Amino acid sequence: MELHEIPSAFQSRLRLAVVAALMTGPKDFTTLTRLTEATPGNLGRQLELLEAENILSCSREMTGKRQRSTYQLTQAGRDIFLAYVEMLEKIAGGEA
């Protein structure tokens, strides 16, 4: 991956924070809101964009009368993120 090829998923601080948080495992919406300090509306929109780009997937379940959404990275999302991190390491090391 080259600098000019940064995926749109990582061109937003919030989307990048979500992907980084999901690298350690699935998280529910409430946890992602707390970790990113994003408003629910903004976070919801960014999650929709990441899901549309196949970076993450969402599973929904009913808990009582409420729906609980849990997000996790897809394999493609994990691979793209790791390639992005590798590119940043090359830049930081002066290889780019």
C-alpha cells in the first residue's frame, strides 16, 4: 500500500479509532461510543460506512425490549488495517 492508496475507511479519525478498537475483538455500540467519545449519531453513521465497505460486520440481538448491536472486523478489514499499519511503519522508518 502506498501513501496515495490510503483506504477511505482510514481517512477519518473516528473510523480509524473504531477499526483500531475492533482489532482486539468484537465490541458493542455502547462500548465503541465510550472508547471513541463519539456521539451516537456520528458513530452510527461511521459504522454504516465501514460496514458498507466490508471493513466490519454487525450482529444484532434483542435483549429484553432493546436491540444490541455488536461489531467485529471482517478478515478483509483486518487485512487492510494491517497493510495500513505496515505502510505507516515504513514511512516512520524512512522507507517510503
